[in-house]
Amino acid sequence: MTQSGFEEVKFLAEEFKEEIIAWRKHIHMYPELSGKEYKTAEFIVERLKEFGIEEIYPAFGGTTSVVAYIRAENPSDGKAVGLRADIDALPIEEKNDVPYKSRVPGVMHACGHDAHTAMLLGAAKILNQLRDKLPRDVKLIFQSCEEYPPCSGARALVEAGVCDDLGVIFGMHVYPEIPSGTVGVKEGAMMAAADFFKVELIGKSAHASKPHMGVDPILMAAQAINSIHHIVSRKVNPLHPAVVTIGKIEGGYAPNQIPDEVKMEGTVRTFNEAVRDKIADWMERALKGIAEVYGGEYRFEYIHGYPPVINDKNATRYVREVVKKLLGEDRLIELTEPSMGGEDFAYYLKKVPGSYIRLGTRNEEKGLVYPLHSAHFDVDEDILPLGSALFASLALGYGKTPEGGNF
Ligand code: NI
């Protein structure tokens, strides 16, 4: 793609700026939880039709996702370029006092998926006007359920064959840790595998004054918490990053009673499958040992969440080149460390090369400094056209040769 091509994309993104921002505000006001994005999907389909995009597949793979194609007028042999935005919201009560505040009690776009949806819609509008310049078909993936691993939209779409005709895929996430308008890239490990676990420690109820008559699951839980936290510090190679957190504990009824049961739930984050398996294994061993020592029982469930997000080297190099040409080298940030957060974009990357990109949205002057999933999170709307321009440029510049990634 020539420099004038990039200028044209930027010009169109700027022209559609108010619209893109209005879409984002609308989606923000009417957030929907994972797997239930019916109105959001309808909104997406309506916009795509308005742009004149005809090949639309709502409810793709039996999910609430919307998949659509923008066909190149002069296609090459190369497979399609996939552009993905996630569309679901979170069960969080919004604390921002803004005119576009969530109208749905207890539900909020606190992870910026409203912005992702609006940016990809903007890119769709741009790309549909530039179909004569497209080197290959573009597949738009508006994916449901990223926030709730049991219903992962990415996993469902991949199983339904969404990657079969893709040569490459790009995903973008707004990121309040880097300045507004910058783009963060990283080759290789980008995000952790995010697993969950449930523990039940079963004792025997007794009066608090007669502990010898019962089996105290609260004491078992205390030992379990201790032992589980020792796995990362004593069983995992210190050069392999891992986190274990117990985020929920429940047990007991009264100050003078030893209860019959304590339940705990938590999460494990890793970048390496062997470490992942090792942690699950050692947790079970610890629980088994504790149950035996105290004369109680245990139940343990380890729920495998999203795999680690591993960015392809060449696809990421390509993103770098596009960012430099579209925005300038000073807007490119090399992320040195992966994030321990999970993301189901990992499933696409297991099938097809691609890159998951961070779009900076931190703006201290506007007070936009809150982390993702905060009830105060908000995006800097001025960057939305930039996100659209970047998505569009990634598709336009990908090149005609089957290997792609060249200009
Ligand atoms: Ni997110």
C-alpha cells in the first residue's frame, strides 16, 4: 500500500469520526452480557447493511456473533484477512457520570468491547468504499462472549470453521496502560492462559467448644491456602511466570460452630502448558494430603480456561510496519512484558497466524486512567477513528502474494 493509501484511510476515518463515536455511545448505553448480545448483534447487522455490505452471517456457529465478508473487487490467491472485535459487556454497575452511562442496571462495557465493535464497524465502512483496492477478501468477526470462558465465542467460532478461509487474523484491545493514540505490539507470548479452580473442603460439624468431636474445614482451608500459594514459589521454575490467586472463600454459619464445609474458588495464569499442568497436579496433591491429615474430604475441580495468546512473529512485524506508516514511529510501543490477563483470541491464533494489538487509551487530562474492568473505566473516544484506520490499513496493506504481510 502506498503512503497515499494510508492518507486516504485516515481521511475516511476522520470523515466517519462522529458516526463511529455515536455507535460506541449507543453500544455503551445498552450493554449485554456474554452470550446474550442479541440487540448488539442486530445493531451490527443494521450498520453493515447500511454500508452496503451484503454477505452477512448473523448467529454464526450458533452464537450471537456476526461474521461478514467484504469481497475484494480484484482478489488475489491469498486467503482472507480476519479482523476481530469482541462485543460483550460485564456484570458491573457503571460508576461513571456521563450522558452515555449504561442504561442497564448491573451491566457495563467496562472492558471497552463497545469501542472495539464501533472501531470494526468504522473499518468496515472504510473498507467497503475501498473494495477496488483490497488485495484480498476481508472477514469481519464481531465475536460474542469473550468475558465468560464457558461460552467462549472464539472457541465456538473456531469450531464452526471461522478460520478455514483465513490467511491471517488481527485483533485489537483498548489499553489504559499506554498513552492515548499509541499502539502496543509484542511478538510471542502476549497474554496468559487463564484457568479457574473450585475447591470444597469437607469436614464434620461440631460445637466450637468441642473441636475434637468434629473436623474443622476452616483450619483445612487455612492449610490449603498456604500450600497452594507455595506451589508457585517452590514447585515452578522461577523463570516461568505463573500466578495463583484464591479470589473467593465461603464457609461457616456462626461464631460458636465448626462448620461442615468451606468452599474456595480461584484462578491460575501461566504461559506454558507444562507449568499449567504441574500447578493443577500439585494443587490436587496438597488438598489430598490436607484432607488425609485432618480426617476430612476434598473435592477439586480444575477448569481449563483460555490458552495463552501467542502472537505470530511475521504478523506482528507487519503490524509494526503498518503502524509506522499510518501513525509514525513515535506512536509505536514495544511491549516488553506479556500480560497475565486471559483472552480467547488465543483460539484463533492456534489455527492461523496473527497478532493481538494494544491500542492506547490513557489520557490523564481527561481523567481516563482507570484499569479495564473498573466501574470507572472509560475510553478516549478520540482514538476510535484511529482504531478503525488501523484495522482498515491492516487489511488493505496485507499484499497479494499468498504469504502476505508485504506492501
Ligand atoms: Ni476485553
